[in-house]
Amino acid sequence: MGDGLLLRQLRKNELIKNSIFIGIEIDKKKHNDAFDRLGNNRMCLIRDDFEKIIHKFPEFSIDEAITVLPHPNYIDRALSSFWVPFYETLLTKLKINGVLTIVTELTNDLLEPITEEEYQNWKHILISIFLSIGFRIKGSFQGSPEGYRTTLLDSFKADPLRIKILTIELQRK
């Protein structure tokens, strides 16, 4: 959940006022910052590793999961053998038609501008991996969803040539 900026915005949304939000953050400072920002009104803030917590949720229990700028261990192509099992588990926890929204970034090692071809190739690879896991693609687009705000997203949006943001909305069949 990072510092809680996104959760605060989601909680304000009129359409989801009856929802309960669960924010999970392993970093103690970010967790404490989020608690200071959010309190516990319709919130459950957990300081732990999401990979450990996900197994505690019953199958078909999650309406929506959102991951913004996940650590490379959870999205990097070279590490897919590590993260694919995590998303396979998450898929079983989503309700039918439940949604996983992933907002991720593409950079290169030298921080040079990203070409459209590199971006499209990366997008295709990620979508292919998630289709193979069993998700259905609900949508994808360049950038982050309107209203999504985190400290890191704000920083990354400042350099759109060298950092390309991709949002993929995935759905359980």
C-alpha cells in the first residue's frame, strides 16, 4: 500500500463506500505513514509480506486487488518463475469476475528513452504471461488510472520518455 495515498483516494469514492480496504505493506515507515494518513476507518492495515498474507484469504473472497509499481520480484520477466506462482494463488482468491489491476513501469538499465517497440514488446510479454496463468484481460493502457496517486507514481510520471507506465486490468474468468 506504500504510504496510503491511493487507499485514501479509493476510500473517498462514492461507489465503494461500503467496502472494506486492506492495505498490506512490509516496510515499517511506509506502514506507519499510511496509518497516520488513514487511521482505521473502513481500513485494515497489515505490516507483513503480501506473499505470506495471500494464503490466509479464502478462495473467491477478494473483489479487487491493486498493485502499483510492484517490486521487480513480482513483475520482472527474468524473474517470472518466482512471481507466476504468487499470481496463480491470487487468482484463486479473486471472486468470479474479480479484478487484479497492475500498474507497472518499464525502464532500461541505462535509463535511456524507451521506444514504442520496446514498450509494446514488454506489454505483449506481460499480457501473455497473465493469460497463461488463467486471467482474462479486461483492459490495458499506457499510464496509470485516473486518480491513482502514489509518491512513486508522481515521481515516475515526471520522466515519461525514460519511464513508461503500463496498466493491465486482469479478471478472473
